[in-house]
Amino acid sequence: MTTKNRVATNRIGRIARGIGTAGIGLSIALASAAVASAEERQTEAEIKSGCKDAAGRYETSSGPKGRLSTCTYKAIDGSTWIDVYVDGTYTNTLNEAKPQIVTPPQVSNPDLAPPQRG
């Protein structure tokens, strides 16, 4: 191997190590940011204010496992959603499903049809 090739190989190796180190550092930073934002706590006043801004209904209760706060609001499409907080930390959004009216199946054989009242 000539000196010229050895210098180029060393340079490429240093660049590759630098890129790898930067990638690992970026991964650690992003993972840390995700954990920090997932654990961000809000005060009850902040939860209540945000719920009011969404024209929602704020409710809270405390028990042996901590404080449970909910904000029930309607989306633009009319569906109802419930944001859930435990001790000020957002945990989930639930959809309050609309009740559906169950209709009996249509029967093509008159012998199997339910009796008519009348």
C-alpha cells in the first residue's frame, strides 16, 4: 500500500468514526427529549385552562393512587373525546362512542320472521 492510499484510508476511517459518533449522539439526544416530553407535568390550573379553551368539561378527583383529571370535549366532526391526566401527566385520549341503535335482521323466509303484533 502506498503512502498516498494509506493517508486516504485513514482520512475515510476518521470521517466514518465521526459520522458514527454524531449519529449515536443524535440518537441519545432524541431519546432523551422523547422521555422528557412524555413525562411533562401540567398543573391542574393548566389542564383546566386548556379544557376551557377547547370548550370542554373539566373534572378531577383524587384517590389513594393520585389525582385523576379529565377534559371531555367535542371535535369539529361532532365526536366526543376525553383527555385523561394522572397527577398532571397526560396519559391517553379516549373516544366516547355514540350509541348505535340495533335493528333486527331482515328475514326472507316468512316462517322464520318474528310474529307481528297488532
